[in-house]
Amino acid sequence: VTRTPKTGDHGVDLVAAKDNFRVCLQCKKYTKPVGNSAVQEVTAGKTHYQGTHSGVVTNNSFTKKAIELAESNNVMLLHHDELDNLEKILTEANLQEKE
């Protein structure tokens, strides 16, 4: 896992790479649900960092608009408790894409 610069990160806070996966993550610690701007940012950042996948990680939930935008841009929306299972989540997502 590599941290991106604190400023000028192009919407990506962390890049996690393993095997054929290169996951760009935007991290949000909010007291309210995360909106679609985080999804927009990580979508752009995925291209910049040449990611295979992208996601937004939070301690909270996501707004309806964020969920809609994530679905249409194939962005994972994750609670921070799910990070331990990220490799499994990615593997399952890849299997579903191939079906």
C-alpha cells in the first residue's frame, strides 16, 4: 500500500497493489454520509494512477447519489471494517464480471 501526496493526490489517498490488482482508494472519515464528490474524485484518480479498481472507504455510510454514481462507474463503496477482506471482495467482483 502506497500513500499519495497530501495535496495534489488527484482524488486518491492510497494505492494498494497485489498480483494483478491495483486499487485506488479515497478515504473519508465523516460524521455524515459520504456524497458523490468522493466517487467523482476517485474515478478520475483511478485513471491517473493506472488502477484496475477504485473505491471509497469510510467510517460512515453513503448518500443515495453516491451509490448511484458508484454503480455506474464501477466504484466500490466500502466501510473501513471491510478492508481486511479487500482481496476477497476484488476476487469475487472479478468472477462476477467474467460471468
